[in-house]
Amino acid sequence: MSDDLRDASQRKLNFLQTLKAVLWALFGVRKGAGYDQDVARLNPVHVIIAGLLAAAIFVTVLIFIVRWAAGGAA
């Protein structure tokens, strides 16, 4: 299993391409063929980092929207 993980971490997509794939996945608009290509080329370490980064940005944006909406209503 160690060799499989090592091989997966050497895949071709760079971090920005991985981030793009993760963002498309968050919106749910990725085509099946593009998804299959990404799965074969994505680096799992980059996917985890990009997912955490995207989640943190999403939560931060939601907090700002709620603060803005609550501040405008008062």
C-alpha cells in the first residue's frame, strides 16, 4: 500500500489544476469524462489541501455574509 500512495502522490496535475478540479466538484458541474481524467491524474495530497482551503474560504465568506446581513437589519 505504501507504493500505491507514493505513486499517487507523484501524479501530474499541479496544485492550481487540483484546486480547479476541487472547485468544480464543489459546484457539482463537472462532466463525467473530465471527472474520470482528473481522478486518474490528481495528487491526493493536493486534493486534501485544496479541499481544506476551499472549505475555509467558503466558511469565511458565509460568516462575512451573515455579519453583513445582520448588521444591515439592525
